Amino acid sequence: ALAPRCGWVFHGLEQRVAVPAVVSPASARPYAAAAKAAKKDAKRSRQEKVKDKPAPRRRPLMAKPVDDVYLTWLYRRPSYELEQAVGMLKNFQKLDFTYPKQFVYINVFLDMALQKKKKVDPFSSNVTLPHRFTDEVNKVLVFTENEQEAEIAREHGAAIVGGVELIKWILEDEIQADFYVAVPAIIPKLIPLRNKLKRKYPSTRRNSLGSDIPKMLQFFRECHEYAVEDEDIIKTRIARLDMPTEHIIANLKTIIHDICTFKPSNYDPIVRRLVIRSATSEGLLLNLDGILPQVEKVEEKEEKHEVDEDQQKPVQGSVST
């Protein structure tokens, strides 16, 4: 292709043919490496400038809007007293013409931090509410091999009663229940179910292992269960909107007080924020004053009182001498 068709040979053609056909990018563009290095240096300098640049000062949020229409992100989220918030939920239902017997829910945001890097493990719990809001009854399975105990369990509403023959059916998901209770005599034979049932495995700590079958059945058939989700949130229903306000408040406080037992009182309260809502309404942030248990404050007052007494005793002794 380089030589003319006529067979002519140009001077220096041999040298040009000997030149390699593949040319490296560096030799073709000798400035490419330098440009690439300069680009990296420029990028690094921009990143350093961004790091050195002080963070933009956020405008402090205002406390309360003046007008009826406003930008919500410019103001702090308002918090309400518990009784006031329940009254607002009832008014929302009337204004929106929604179902009057809808459920009332709470979202509890938790502070799980303990000493150093330790945290409270996610937990679940069962609690008896002072005012039932549903006719649903939990399905309870009773483990016992005693015929008299089995008869007592059936009389008090147990959904399923049996012994070790139930293990196979539970492992194969042929039998399922909301709660599992057992008598102490059979618990060594139930070890194969430990990994299957996990938190629902009968234990004295959860009051699901004992000899008082009627008492256990009464509790677990009517109890309310809640659990921690996403490591630090509890979402659960607590009542129906048509219930009296005092009944809704009593149910809410019962659950909150039970949640507070999972963190030692010498740390910050486990409940960080509390939001209440109905099935069709917006969430209302609650003021925690008067909702959290006052055990810590009482203990602090007692400790201060003891310290004051200890300080006064030597003074009184010196005066008497």
C-alpha cells in the first residue's frame, strides 16, 4: 500500500516502513501524563478546600408560627400534652368523617445506649392493659404430660394441649400458636424447640413456665405484645379512638412504664420521643412530662435526704458535747 503501483521506489521508503505500526498513547501525546497528574492535584486541592471550609450555619428553628400557613421545616415540631393530643385525634376523626372505632397507635423512639459502647438488646414484652380494646383472644399452647393438668388447661381456654408428641408438628410448622407455656416437669424434653420458638420458648423470666396453668392462660390469652423494630423503635396499637380519653391514657402509660423497665434507672430514660396517632391522622409529638415513671426522681430525693441526715448527725453530736 505504501509503494506506487508502477514499481517506483522513493528515497527513504524503507525507513518509513520499518517504523512500528502501533504507537503508545504516551508517545502520541506526551502531555497526557502531566495533564492527568495536574487534574489529580486540582481535585485534591478542591477536596481540601471543602474540608477546610466551615460548615454552613443553620438558622435556628423558630418556636411557634404566627400565621395559619407556614413552612413546617422553619419551626420546631410542636409537642402536646397527652390529654390534649387524644382530644385532637378525636376531633380529626369528626372533621374527616373517618371510622370512629379505628385503632390508636404510638411510635416510641428509644435511647438504647448504656455505658461506653454497650447498648440495650432489642426486646419484646407482654403486658396486660387495664382496658381491653379488642375481642381477639391469643392462641395459647400448653405443654404437659399430666392428664389432670391437661384437663385444667382445656377448661381454662388452652387452644392446644399435649406433650412431646407436639414437638415434631411444631418443627414442621403443622402447629402454630401465639404463645407457648409449659409446666416444669416437661421442660427438659422441649430443648429441640429452643431454636424454633426463640423468644416464645417457655421460661420463668417471661412467666410462661410454671405450675399455675390457669394464671398463665389468663395472662397470655389476654396480654398485649410489643417488640423493638429497627433496633430502636416500637410501633404498637394501644386502644380504639372511641374509647374514653382516660382509658386511652391509662393503656398508653401502662405500655410506657413497662418499656422503661428494660433500662436501668441510673441512665438516661429509654424513651426519647413519643408520637401518638390514629389510623387516619397525622402523628402528634407528646410532651413526656407526666408520662414517664417518676421512680428515678423519687430515688434521687431519698438519696439527697439520706445525705442531708448524714451531714446533720455530726453537727448535732458536736452541739450536744
